[in-house]
Amino acid sequence: MAAPSDEAGDDGAIVVVALLKIKPGQSDDAIEAFRPVIENTHRERGCLAYALHRDQSDPDMIVLIEKWASREDLDTHFIQPYMADMGELAATLLAEPPRILFCEPIDMGDPEKGSI
């Protein structure tokens, strides 16, 4: 997984979006493999959101949306023992390398609805 820049949103939060193309017919296995990682991550300090989604038009495309209170919290997340499971997941279930996006908000419209 590529490391984010040192930049964060105005409130210090960082949003990460991971696009994961799963091998055909293995998306249910991939989703189940995420269960312990998600359950552990939800208990981490600074985890504001860590949510798995499936693309409605492509059942083999999984989207993980994360929000972290700070860069420090995200860095700590990367070194958790259960994150090693993500490497095993990639090797066995992904059809291609994941696309990881480290995002910052763009102020526009209603502040409550204009960012994650």
C-alpha cells in the first residue's frame, strides 16, 4: 500500500479509498476475509470510519472507504498485526493490484454534507 503524503484535511482527518478488484467468483470469500480486519480496525484509536462496499454494477469490485482522525492514527493502523492479513488477501483473492487513494476534502456546499 502506498504511503499518503503528510497533508491532511483542515480538521486533520484523512480519507482513504481502496478499490479492490476481486478474482471472478471470489468476492464473498474476500468480504469474509475482511471481517476480522474491520472488527479490529473499528476498535483502533482515530478510526472514524472503515466501511466495505460492493459496486452495484460489478460484484467483483469491492470499495473500502476509511476516515482517520490524523496521519499518526493512519500510520499506526498500517503497522497493526492484522494488517498483514491484507497482504495475504491481495495475493490470493485480488485480480489486480489495489488502487489506493489518499484524499483531502474540497470545501464546497454544505460543510456537513460536502465531505466524508
